[in-house]
Amino acid sequence: MRGIREGGCSCGAARYQMDLTDAETGNCHCRDCQKQSGAPFATVITVKADQFKWLKQPEGETSVSDAAIRRFCNKCGTPLQWCGVDYTDIANINMTTLDDTSGIDIVYEIYTRSRVAGILPVKGAAQSMAGYADLK
Ligand SMILES: [Zn+2]
Ligand SMILES: [Zn+2]
């Protein structure tokens, strides 16, 4: 999992580029991610802030808690970015919005206490009932 990749929303109004050299990817099963993604969990890819850039930044912005701002495409609704107020040095992007998701391993899962019934743990991925900090 190396090199520069691009991604974006369904309609193409939002586009980004990121360097995956030091990227880490995990599934977040928190209730906010479930509701925002409309799926059992969100798969989030994290890089240092300077390894990510918007080519066309989405205009949609929302906040469902004090912890973060979420960016989405206001034209097609695709959820794209989670910006934690305490994590301005990193960029968290919904991994499945990459144009090419091949070869990316899920290395951790967080907020597994709200894992949807029937969704099994990813084999070999670190597991935390709570947040990312608990894995360290
Ligand atoms: Zn769009
Ligand atoms: Zn979450």
C-alpha cells in the first residue's frame, strides 16, 4: 500500500489526493459513523495532514458532536472526511471514496461495542471497545 492515490465523491464535485506511504486504515463502528455513512461501520484511512490535499474541496460541512466536523459533498451527499477538533495534524478520509481501494489492509477496529449483529471482526485487526487511543 504505497504511493499517491486519488479519490472523490460519487458525482465528481469533490476530489482529493493522498499519499498512502504511511497510511493506516481501520473500521469505526461508532453510532455517529453508522448514521453518517448509512452503513454498519465506516472504513477510515488516516494520513498526516500534509499528505492529504483537496483538489476540489466539498462544500458540505456538518457537526454531530463537539468532537469533529464532517465534510461531505453537498451535491451528491457522499461522506468524505472526519476532522477531529483534537486531531488537526492528521487527515481522516472515508477509505471507500478512493478511486482504487485495492491492497489496503484493515489494521484496527474501534467502538466495537456498537458493532452491528452479524458483522464479524476483521481477522488480525486490533480491536477496541472504545476509541483509537485505547489501541495504543
Ligand atoms: Zn458529489
Ligand atoms: Zn466513528
